[in-house]
Amino acid sequence: MTTADDELVKFEAEGALPLPPATDEGFVENKGARIWYATYGAGPAVILLHGGLGNSGNWGYQVPALIEAGHRVVVIDSRGHGRSTRDDRPYTYHLMASDVLAVMDHAGIAEAAFIGWSDGACTSLILADQHPDRVCGVFFFACNMDPGGTKEFKMTPVIDRCFSRHRQDYQALSATPDQFEAFVGDVSKMMATEPNYSAEQLVGIKVPVSIVLGAHDEFIKPEHADYLTRTIPDAEFVLMPDVSHFAPLQQPDLFNREVRAFLDRIE
């Protein structure tokens, strides 16, 4: 059992658990960026996409659990995040979705289940919409699909601790360690204006989807999660009690249990 870190005190100080030794890792060139990825284990592929401003190391509590469950686990640093680079073009979720597809092609992954967290959830659902033959299901945690789905931002101690960790990790991993503030500004511009999916587009999504939200999420309106569940065909809703936007770090055992239940449902 993993100790809870509800206030992210441990995460700010130490980060998540270190990722295990990779089976394969490297960079894939795509549209002006070098995208870092790593794979672990063997079995049906599961791709983990982290949230905005974070990096693949944020999945330290999930990767070992999924390896143990018999999966080939893939983590990817989104463009400009972690070890991945970017050029001067603006961030867009569709551009990041193309990066994921490039990694899948390079790694020989025909189809995968996606576990998406915040920005990573949006990227996963866009992939499911555009390339349903490559996506066997999306665990959509803590995100919106149009700008109306977000709450007014209010800083909290938990958000501040997470942001502090992101700053430390960016400075340690990035090829441009002195550009954190510009990085935050550019990602924030994307978050303020994207995604912009209509109800008609959501109705067209045909892969299995779980809409998952922490009961105390700081960013996403619960009524938006309900809307997504009602609009995406056959989507299910999962409410995680006693956690917020940072459930994979706050209560990993709870989060991993829901992920395994989702994977069992779609396999």
C-alpha cells in the first residue's frame, strides 16, 4: 500500500517514485520537436499522458502497478515538457496528439489504451476521435473538452506545491532550463483557448471512455464531467472521493484501482 500524500508535501520535496529501468527509451523527431518516450514491461500497450507543466516522472506510482498487471507501459513527455523539446510554433492539443502518434509508429504500437491526466486526457480523447483504430479506450481524468468546463482559477497550497515541483523538474530535465516562466506562459495560452470540442464532435467518439474526476478537483466543473458522460456514447462516470486534480499522487492506490477496473472493462 502506498502512503497517501493528500497535501502533496512529499511530492514537492521528493517528486513521485522514480520510474523503473526502461525496456526502451529515446527520442522521436516530429514537427520540429524531439519527443522523449520510454517503455516498460510486456503485454497489451497502455500509454500514460501527463498533465500540463508536468512530465512522465509524475506517473512514478502508476508505472510499476501496470507492469505488474501485465501491460507494456509507455510514458511520453509532451512537447516542451520534461526532456522533450519544441520549436517556436504555438502549443496545441492536436499538435501534441500528432507527437503521440509519432511515438506509437516509432515503437511499433498499433493500438493502445490511454490513461490521460488533465492536458494528457484531452490529447488522448482527440486521438480517439481522429484515430479510433489506434485507441482501444480512454481513461479521461480531470480535464475539459471546451473552455466552459473550467472553474475560475484560485491558488491553493496544494496547487502551489505541485507548481513548485514542476519548476524543479523542468529546470532539471529541460533542454532550456532557464525558460520556465516562458514555458508556463505559452502552455497557459493553450489552456485558455483550447480544446474547443462541440457536442457534435463528442457524439462521434466511438471508443470506450471513462470520465473520471476527483471530488475536490480545483479546475474542472463537475457539471462539465456530467455533460461529457452524457454526450460521449456509452461513456461511464467515475467520481473519486477525497482527492482533487492530483489523485495519482495523492492516493495512488485508489487511482490505480480505478485504472485497472477500466482496463479490465475494455480488454
